[in-house]
Amino acid sequence: MKILAIETSCDDTCVAVVERDKKLNFRILANVISSQVKLHAKYGGIYPFLAKREHQKNLPIVFKKALKQARNPKIDAIAVTNGPGLEPCLWTGVNFAKKLSRQRNLPIIPVNHIEAHILVNFLTTNYKLQTTNYLFPAVCLVVSGGHTQLILMRGIGKYKILGETRDDAAGECLDKAARILGLEYPGGPAIAEQARQWKFQIHPVKCRFAAISPKAKLFNRAKLPRPMMYSKDYDFSFSGLKTAVLYKVKSEKRKAKNIKYIREMCVEIQQAVIDVLLKKTIKAARDYGARTIILGGGVTANKELQKQFQQRIKKEIPDSLFLIPYSRFCTDNAAMVGVTACFHRKKIKNWKDIEVDANLRIDGII
């Protein structure tokens, strides 16, 4: 079965062609991404209608490129993200999929964007889609610019949201904090790079050969809050962290343009986000007896976050399995949409029945 997958939930125009056989062998025949980062960088964030216009311009080009890479295969179905995301962007991808469906008489498989970030973890090193009952229950942490959610997974299509952000998502907080510090967009990678530069500057040899402890004493290190870190629920709140950064920088204007100060702030901002995500995820995994901890979303591409999760899980829950996507699958892409469609290949729909839901919930999938 060959599936054409389309992803336009935010600012990346993505088209992939994937193939799955009866033995669960999986192949990515093409995975093309056209990023709009440079376009939105000057605004410090994503403008939905500007993103929509770029999707409309880029989709035909990316589509043709993906088909060429895949050597023009015979497509059996179309998979498209129909939520959650930015509504104007989602409609661009869905309308493109509907047009193809009518022209080629192909069924459509609607895909939940959050579930796609989770299920791409089941793409193993030998490109097989592998799931067993041993993996469940699993606790999934999906962290991106628009979402921060802890999800209990009892099997494919069986989800319950345990907690989510009450205000800013973690990625959104990092973007805003970076803007306050005068760093480029997107903020997450910019903050991670400055934090890495600080550690290399202080410990050049250690940074090359060993991990730097997050508890290492920093000279004049800023102290920032860890919002809701010790609350009894699984919810998050990152708005307070962003505000604390704003007030801190305003109160220390003389230092704010000093690169050393900026780097120290980046180390603390990054660590504050990691501390909260780690604490809540470990708590949920223990409370629900999780056999597997799964990460997904653009923020999980952060190497420091990956390292600290791996260390803490190995130390505190050594019997659990830790899954994280390959780096190229952490951020938005159409291959993850194709993977998800392979798991839900029987849930095909007529193009007339496909609708967009910008606030689509994963706990509605059964």
C-alpha cells in the first residue's frame, strides 16, 4: 500500500510518499519539507494567513518534487493532517488533498497531528512499524510551539489526555523568551545554541567529552521559576516563566546586551523548561505504571532535553522503555502523517466527509 501524505498544520509545507507491506515493512519513498522559518523570522512568530498563502504557493511544487523522488508510484490513498493546528493552514492541505482525491478517485485518511508525533516513534531503525502489547501502557509527552500535553496511551488509537498547558506551550514560551533576549526566531534552537556556547566557554574540554550537570554552579546565574512543577496534577503553565524572563531583563538593562549574561539566561530558561517537563512526565509514568515513555514534537529535538530525559529515566524508572523520534522526525513532516495513516489504513473516508478541526483532541480517537 502506497500513501501520499500531506502536512500543513503550521508553517512547514510537507509532502511524503510512504509504503507499507503486509509484513509491516515500511519505506519512505519521499519526504519533502519546505520551511517558512525565514519568512516569519522578521515577525518573531507565525502569521496564519501569511503561512496559508505560502502553503498555497508551495504545495504544488513540493507535491511534484515528492512524486519525482518516489519515481511516480501508483498511489493507493491520501493521508492529510486535519487537526489540530492553524485553521487557515490546515484547510490548505485538506483542500489540496480533496482536489487530488476527486481527480484520481482516491480515498482519504484524516490524521491527527498529535497522534502523528507519537506514532512516528514506532518507526524502528530497520524501517518496520513495530508495536507490541508490552509497550503499553505508555506515557507520551508531546511538546511543540503550539502544544504541551501528557497523554496516557493504552494502544494505537486509545488515548487519554492526563494534562496540558493552561496558557503558553513550552515552544511558544521559548520563542517569546528568545525575543526578549534579542535572539532570532525560532527561539528554541536559538536558546539551545546559546546555552551550548556558555557551557563550551566555561568547560571547553568537558563539553566535548562529557555531559555538563544541570546543577553546575554558574557565575551570577539567573534564578527563574518552575511554574506548576510541584502541583498535584499533570498540567503545565509556561506563561509565568516568560514573564519572569521579561522582568529579569528589564531590571538588569545594563547586562541585557552582554553575551555572557544572555548565555547564562539561556542556560536557566532551557533548564527551567526541562525541569518541569521531566518532573511531570516521571510522575505520570510512575502513577500509571508506564512501560514506555514516548516523546514527540519539535521541542524534543533539543539535545539537552533528550540527554536529561534519558539519564533520569534510566536512574529512576530503569525498567521502562524510552522512545524518541529520529531528529528529522521530531519537527513537523509528512512522513509521520504517512506512518499514522498506515496504522489507520482502514479508516478511509470520502473526500466530501473530510473537515478541519483546529482544536482536534487526541482523546477523541477510538
